[in-house]
Amino acid sequence: MPDFFQAFFNWSANHPVLLAVSIFVIAFLECLALFGILFPGVVLLVSVTLIAANSDLPLWLTLLMASSGAFSANLASYTLGAKLQSKTEKLALLRKNPVWLVHAQLYLQSYGSASLFFAQFVGLLRPVLPMVAGMVSVPRQQFSIIILLASVCWSALFILPAWFTGAAMLIEPPDGFWLQTLIPLLEFLSILMISYHLTRRQHQWRYAAITLTAGLLLLTLIISLPWLSQFDAFVLDLAQQLRTPALDKLMLISTLVADRYIQLALCALLCLFLLIQRAWAALFFTAGSILAGYGATLVLKHLLQRSRPEVLLEPLSGGSFPSGHSARGFLFFLIIAILLNRGLAINWRILTITMACILASLVAFSRFYLGAHWPTDTMAGALIAIAACGFSLTVLQPKCPPTQLGAAFWYKYFILSGVLLVAAIIWQLPAAMIKYQL
């Protein structure tokens, strides 16, 4: 890294305000039309985040500044495209490299608005496609919603790993930690790549293959538990180092979303709506996934009887493996996403599933952040939910696949379930604060 940047980073570590501003500026320049192609923003963003993790700048503010910078740059790029229209082709950089604009236009035409989300994660498309969206007059409101989600996810993708790595530098990892990390990492990459590949190609046996993959990975995780003790202990300890009062509240709310009784109420409400709608296939899928997921979680808890972490003064009762909250969180969000994307184009299906997994991952993270579970417990909960949903779809898809539900159905359900969820969280919050010693 150039000496100028090194000196700047060393100095900014003691100046949190400047550090926050630099994160915003770097994210902005990385995503800005055309300029981001030449700017090494990702490298700089990761480098600054490593320093931020060892400074007084909190994680939530780091994420907020990076997301705001990316979102602002994308809006500026869209506005530039809308203002210049066909004149953008006369810009010096595009005149020398016309293929960039052609590829962006073809990508937008082929995959529609969903391409705006995925382009945020592709280096050459990220600084070009928002400008093309402005050129072809993609509705600003639609663009803003999609690009806001994309900016948040893009920022989290780079900020969170860099932040954890920076925080880990303050703690010496135990011997064998990095070797043990390979097992969870390979499991994550396996389920991600196999699910994406099979879904993209619409393979006939995709649901059965995803179910089998999740089941085998779960079995591998169970067998590997004795060799993952250092990984669990270090990641749990690292999560405790990140604790702040503001993050405590966010994690507490996240964990309450997957509370047993709240989830039962939300799922019962969904089943009632499906019953009234007479959407039998969707009802059987929902009920089957819930029964399979809840049943597998209870059986494994009873069989393994794994002890919980000794972070809380009074550890929670019941077995630690797998995490029931993680399983319920992934089940609920995956069920909603799968029913919601019926009849949509493949890219929109992948987008809804991705968003569901991101929301559920927040629930999973909250479990070991609050000291209630080991990290591998939450991984097991996610795999159980994936296998349960895949199994239900495997059974129903050949003869009776879930059908598309109308917008009015989802509007009513989201309004009523949102009110129920907020009321339940407010009711449960005081007791939960005592339970998790906040």
C-alpha cells in the first residue's frame, strides 16, 4: 500500500469522526459511475474497516457510513444517466471502452430490475449499471428500493468479515483455529454454490438435491463437533468483544423475532390466511416445513444434550445444539420467501431467498452474540430449516406445487403480522432484558 495511505490510516485510527467520513467517501467513490472502475475502493474499504475495528468507531456506524456512501453514489449515477441519456456514450472513458456500456445494457435487458441488485456485487457492472438504469428510465422509486437493499448487503459483505478480522487481531486465536474454520467455511460455500447452481438451472431434482446436501452437511457438522471446540470458543469470545449498548438492543429484538411463542403465532396466522384462501398446496408446504423443522430440532436437542456456553450468569435451560431460534428464524423467512416468489422470474426468486437468509442470519448471529448458543449451533439450525423446506417442496412439487398468491393476500398478512410482531416484542422485551442480563 502507498505510504500516503498507510500514514493516513495510522492517523485516522485515533480520529473516529474522520474514519467514519473516510468510509463514506471510499464507498461513494467505489460505486460512483465510471470512477469506481478505476478506484481501488474495495481494498481501501477493507483496510479502513480493519482499522475501525481497533478504534472507537462502532460497528453499526461503520455499516451505516458504508451503506450510505454506496447508496448515495448509486443515486448520483442514476441521476447522471437520466440527465445525459444517450450522451453518456460520448464520455471519454466510455468512448474508449464502449463494451462496458454494451454489457451493462444487455445485462439489464436480460435480467430486468433484479440485475440492479446483483450488479452491486460485480466490479465492472457496479459503477455502470445504475447509470444505464437512469438512461433507460427505470422508475426511480423501484430503483431506489432495490439499490438500497443492494447497498446494505454489499456493505455488510465487506465490512463484517473485515471487522471480525480486525477485532480478532486484538485476541490471539488458539492453536488450530484457522484449520477448524475450514469446516464451517466449506459447508457454507457448499450449500450456497449447490443451491444457486441448481436453482439457476431449474434442475428437475433441485429440491431433493438441496435437501440431501443440507442433511449431509448437518451430519458432517455433528460428527465434527468435538474438533470444532476452538472455533466455537474463539468466535463466541470475539462476538462478546463487539458488544455495545446499541447493538445489544438490536440483537435482543432480532432474537425475539424467532421466539418460540411469537413464531408459533406468526406461523399460525399464515396457515389461517392460507386456509381462508384455500391455497392447499401452500398450506401443506408451510405446515410440513414447520413440523419437519421443529421436529428435527427437538430430536437433535434431546439426543445430543450439548451444554450451553457459560456466558450468562444463569445459562438457559435445554440443549444447546441445534439452536431453536436459528431454525425457527430460517424456517419462517424461507417459507415467506418461497411462497412470495412463486411465479416470479428466476433472478427475483434468488433475490427473495437471499434477503430471507440475510434476515435469518441476523437472528442466528444474535444467539451467540447474546451468549445463548455456540456458533455451530446456529449453523445447524440454518441447515435444518433448509432441509425441511427442501423436503416439503420435494414432496409437493411433482404433483401439487405451491401456487402464486396475490398481492392483496400478502398486503393483509404483512400488515397484521407486523402489528402482532411489534406488540409481542414490546410485551416480551422487559422479561428478555432480564433473561439475557442486559
